[in-house]
Amino acid sequence: MTSILKVSEIQDPTNSNTALTIDSSGRPLIANGKVPCFHVYRSTNQTITTATVTDVVYNANHFLHDWTLNTSTGVLTAGSNAGGIYMLHTGGRINTASDGEAHIKLLLNSTSIQAAYQNNEYYDFMTISMLYEITAGDTLKTQIYHNTGTDRTVGNIDNGYHLHFFGHRISA
């Protein structure tokens, strides 16, 4: 036996707020349907001292949905409804033509959870992509390091901003 339910709107039982609507083409539209996510980047160069782990200070964003960005520290904070499993991606490069070691790290609540390393390369992009569970109030940041002999810069635009960080909740 087949059952058919024809509705155009679903509301929560307590306050009658619209939770879901179905348009005339059958597409579900979730009210306030912005999934918690963020996309931040460095729009200007940041100097990285040689042989020193440095916090990346993201100073701009494409969007922040239930996340906040402290543009003085580069730290992201998950909002009260942002908990869940996230696809996280960060990447950057050291602006130099000199060989040396470099790495980028992703930190949750100031503890490193993943890193990407390179050795004897220059102008190469380092990336981290991973799934990770985030709780409301958690903080995320990235750190970058190099030992190419002198201070270098990261950030700014060169065929896209080459120091960025984004995350998208894929499951609550």
C-alpha cells in the first residue's frame, strides 16, 4: 500500500514556526536553512618570522553562519547551534623562492588536530582537509611555520586568496 502526504508547509508544534516548506516543483525549503559554516581568508599579507610558529590572523570572510571571527587573532568560535560533524579545509603557502621546511596546522581549542608539512619546496600550497566533530563554543585556528632563512609573508591574492580556511557542517 502506498501512502501519499500532500503538504506545502510543516510547522513546529510549540510556536507554529515554519520549519519546512515545499515549493510547487516539490523542492524542500528549510526555514532559516543556512547550515552552520564559514569561509575566512587573509586579504592582506601577514609577516611570518623565520623559524617561528605563527597564528594566522584571518581578517576577512566570505560568510559566517553561526560562527564568529575575531579579526585581531584569527580565531573562529562555533555558535550555540553550530555543533556537529564538519568538513574542514585550510590551506596556505609561504611567499618565497627559497627552499626550506614549512607547515600549516589546524587547532581545535588550541590543540593541534592535523598538520601538513613540506620540505625543500617553494611557492607550494600546503592543505589540510578532514572531517571533525565540533561542539558549540569550540574555537578553531590555524598556525603556519617556515625556516627559509628570513621573514616571509603569507596571504593576499594571487589567483585567489592563498591563505584561507573554510568549514561546513555535514551532520548535526
